[in-house]
Amino acid sequence: MIRKLNSFFFDPVPVSGVARMRILIGLILVIQTLTLLPALDDFFGPGAFVTPSSMFGPGSPHIRLIEWWGGGALAVRMVFGIHLIASLSFLAGFFTRTSGVIAYLTLVSIHHQNLRILNSGDTALRFALFFLILAPSGALWSIDARNHHRKNSGSDQTPSIPKHAPWALRMIQLQTSAIYLFTSLSKVPGQTWFDGTAVYYATRLWDFERFGIDPLFNSMAALKILSWTTLALEFALGTLIWIPTLRIPLILCGIGFHLGIEFTMNIPWFEWVMITLLIGMWPTNRTFFPLMSRRTKSSQS
């Protein structure tokens, strides 16, 4: 068992897995920040709807750079500006680890400034970014990788895919699996999931509605099937996803599941973060971006 655990966490695998996640997480960070810019003062400024003092008790641990820098409108714009630049740098893989650390500190600071607008996707975004900082996320498909290769080989050819001990990626994968497992287990005590009415109630939350599918959402038989398959899929994504032959089909089903929720419900960024985490579960010996893979193989030959 110890040998298997050691192999699971430390046997070298291609860095394409963490590089993929760096690009997707960086893209989410950048777009999410841009969408918040029109509402900076309402959500984070000195006249915001919710003040940080109403969310934290005295002495509670937090990181709030906005308050530490005066709490005014200028401090809000400084933190968001730094966060946007760091996120763009992390996305491009330029000074990857440094930009990742800065993006993480500013992201946590933004989240601690207003907890009321967050959802579980923001929590998942934080832990994914944290572990990507600890992984060699900039070792492939990045400016850092290109500069390193050019410096050491004097060539502009696409470098071969390096390998790394995947312990940080495994931590993200284990946490992703735990999210689905405990989400499914938390539904077990609820009567509505077993009698099949849970999705009926979820689709009647008008504040979260995006696009309705009336023929589907008005059929009790279809709603019961959706409730039961949701429960089964979440449990499978938390457990059966570790069986190699089932992993890719379950990942694809999970991506389709989250795209369906994204189409019908407005839960900002949650579905895209979870899709990214599922992509992080993709087997490291199977390519996910075929074009990139072919380009790398041709450069090696």
C-alpha cells in the first residue's frame, strides 16, 4: 500500500495536466475579474452594500489588502489592477509561480472583502490556484517554458513535454473527488432526492433561472429521472472515477452535466470551475489537446 501511494503521488507524469489547468484557471480568473469591474464600488468599495466588519468577528483570520491599504476606492482599484495583471501573467505562464502567488493573495483578499457574493466555485477556485502554484504549471505551453528552452538549446522549436512528481495535481484531484462524494452524501438525508422532486424545486428558483426547458421541466417523469441521475452521477464522480476504464466516460458525463446546469441556471462561474477540475482528472497518459500533442511530437521527431 505504501509503495502504491508513493507511486500515485511521486512517479513522474507529463506536466501537460497542470499546464492545462493553469491555462483554464488563468482564463477564469481574468474573465471573472473583468466582469466584476463595473460593480467594484457596490461590492468592494467604502460604500459597498456589505461591509467586511459585518462578516468577520474580532480577531478572525483574513487577508484584506483593500482595507490594509486604506479601504478607499483607490485601494479597490489597485488590488483589482494587480490581480488582473497577475492573472494575465499566470495565464500566459510568465513568471508563473510569482504571478500565481500574487494572484492567489489578491484573490483571497477580494473574496474576504465580500463573502456574500461568493459560491462554492470560488472556494474551489482558490484551492486549485493554491496547488497550481506549488506545481510546475509554467513548464509547458508558457512564456517561461519557451524562454527556458530557447536559453538552453538556442532553438525556437517546441520543446518536448517534461515530467514532474504529480503530488500537487493529485491533491487537486482528491479534493475534486471529495467535492462530488460529499455533495452526493449530503443529499442522502433529504427526502426530495429519493422521491425525485429535488430538480423540480431547483428549477423553480426564479432568482437563479437562466434559460428554461419547459417541456422537460414540466414533466414530472423527466424531473424524477434528472434527480436520480444527478445523485448517481455525483456519487460516481466521487468514487468510480478512480477506476481507469470509467474515468473518461464519467468526466465527459460530468462536463455535460455542468454545461446543462450552466445553460439553465445562473450560478456565476461555479460550473466552469468544476469543468476545469474535471479536466484536471483527465488521465495524464491521454492527450486532451490533440493539436498541441501533434505539434510537440513533430518537434521531437
